[in-house]
Amino acid sequence: MFYNAGIFSHCKADAIEKLEWYALRWRIETFHKVLKSGCRAEDSKLRIAERLANLIAILCILSWRVLWLCIINRVSPDLPARLVFTDTEIKILEHVVRMKDGSPRRTVGSFLIRLAKLGGYLDRTGDLPPGNMVLWHGMARLTDIHLGFSLAGSVGN
């Protein structure tokens, strides 16, 4: 039997590449779930293609951030919170959501718990880490609070 190592290694590299793509499938599915269920992109009443495309572009950014926050929390929860949250978001989360242990830690993990609590996460002993949808709801509430915070600051000026 004729064996060409060059062809085999090329086929092997192609197979590995396809497996890596397939491994990303779940993240893609989760991204679409956040986009459809969290953002409720399909509920939009926009009928002009350009406006709908602009809305979906913004919702894709928001969906990506929620998915990314969930992944960061699971991979590197001890990173500094300032790497994933703005200074204003950190101030708001510290003020609005108190931690049960009174922890002043400023890590990604502790602030993701705060964000998830805004979305309805109970943070009970034994609870799984917060998922994409509870983070989505928390992000929606944080955005509303942030808007109110910004408006309150501009009214006083």
C-alpha cells in the first residue's frame, strides 16, 4: 500500500481544524440564544432594513459582551474587575448590590455575582455559576441604572 505522509498530515490538520470549529458550535448556539431570548431581536417592530440591521448590530455587541462575561467568569474569575467593567459600572454595582459576605474584593468573579444578582441570581451555597440569561437580565438592569445615574448627574449641572 502506498503511503504519503504529506497527504496524511494535511488531512489530519484539516480534520483538527474542523473539530476546532465544531467545538465552537456551542458558543455560537449560546450567542444566538442570548440574541434571540435575551435581546428579543425577533420582537422588533422595525420594518426598514437599514434600521433593523443597525439594531441587530447593536444587539450582537451586547450579546457578545454577555457571552464573553460568562466565559471570563468561568475561566479567570480572579482577574481585576476593571478589566471587564467600566469605573462607573463598578461604582454602581458596589452601591446597588451588597455581597452577603461583605467582601470588598474587586475581582471579575465577585462583580459577575453582583451583576447576576441584578438579574435575579440568588447566590445560594451550591448554586451553579450564573449563566448567560441571568447575566443578560442583570446587564439590562445595570444599563437602566447607569442611564439614570448619568441623567441624574446631568440634571444637577
